[in-house]
Amino acid sequence: MEQYARSGLTFDVTDSGIKRHGTVVLLHGFPQTSHSWRQVTPLLNTAGYRTVAPDQRGYSPGARPDGRTAYRASELVDDVAELINALGDGPVHLVGHDWGAAVAWGLAASRPDLVRTLTSVSAPHPGAFVKSFLHSDQLLRSWYMAAFQPPFVPEFLIDRFPALFDDLLRRTGMDDEQLADVHRDVIDAGALTSALNWYRAMLLNTPQALARRVAVPVTHVWGAHDTALSRRGAELAADFAIADFDLRVLPDGGHWIPEHNASELADLILGRAHGH
């Protein structure tokens, strides 16, 4: 598969490997594309899994609707549900990093028939994330989410002062290669406003989505040096899992686990998938 369509939008897909043991769908976060999984997918393919990584809504050139309402969580979740249906492989092993993890939690909660296992990376269940505001320094860590809310202003500042945005990402642990990818695949590709609209649509999401629990087996992976997401949120994710839940903390991990801890992450994905 190279592309799939939903509601007049066309999504680009990176599809590799042969399905001997199952299919793994990988969802990227902000501000990245499916390219962020390039070190993980060969390891999963070698282990006998087909891997499918879409460029999600706002990132694929053919899937950039205008306005923040088009980026509600329900739309993001339905995009991935349509992808899994189009694959025709049955329930998949679902993996998500950062915003992709939030989408993965939402899909696993609302459509368990499509998800065999869930491996969430960095970002916990959205309900756990909000709950962590009351039990940790997460609110302070999330200051940038408020800064992204005004229309036009963040885009203007990033365009006018790119070094400041680069410095912000470097503080989270991004390296020069990743920064070059962000500029090439997101900023220069015209995807920045759409990517920021994920944040601008946050307040449009329903309280029910924050409370809905997940009935498929879950492994949550968190890096001990993550500057964006607190350990408390990772711990609270267990409250939103009905089935088996396993929290794995990477002592040397930061926020960008798919690239900086690819081998460890692949082993955890395979460990979760092999049992199901």
C-alpha cells in the first residue's frame, strides 16, 4: 500500500515487510512524519511482521483540510480505523508515539475489534495525561500547548525566528538529523499549520474520550529523561487499561524513543505482540 483515502482525503503510507506473524501499524507524533519509524520498521520486518506507517492528517499533502475542527480526535481516530479496514489484515498491533499514541489510545478504546495489542510510546492515555496535571509538574511541562493555540502567531514566529523553534526542540533531545527532517518534512513541506491544528482542536474533544478505558493488552513505554511528559502520567495510564497493562521505563530514554531507542522499543513491541 502506498496511499489510502477517507472522506475525500488521501493519506500517504509507508508499507514494508511480509505478514508472517501479523501487521503492525505505527503512528507518528508532532512534529514528525512516518519517517520517524525508519529505524524500528526493519527490526519488526525481520521478526516477521508487516509494518504500515501512515503520514497522518495534516502531514500527508493530500490530507490537509482547513480549520481546527477538522483535527478533532474523533477524525484522527477514524482516519486510522479506515486504514486498518483498507489493509484487510484483521486486527493489528497498534503502536503510537507522542500524538500518535493519543490517537492509538483513542482507537483501542473505541474500536477494540480493530486492535490486537497496543504499544504506546511517551504519551499516556489522554485521561491520564489530564489527570497528571493535578499530581505532577505536567501543567508546567505543557506550556507550549497554550503557546500553539493562537492562529497564525506560532507559524509567524517559527518562520521569522526558526532558530528559536530549533532550540526548543533541541531542549527536548532532538538531534541535528531530526531537526533537518522537521524542516524538510513539516515546515518546508507546508504542513506546519495543519500539525499545529492538532493542538488547537484539543478543547473540542469530548469528556467521554478522556474517560473511556482500553480493553486490549497495553504496553506503555516512557523515557526517564522525557522533558515533555511526566512519569506520573505514565503511571496513571494503568487506570485506563482494563486488560493486561505493562509500564516500561527506559532509564536512558528521552522523548524521541523511536529514533534514539529503536532497538529497545522494537523488542518491547515484539514482546507485546508475540503473546497475541
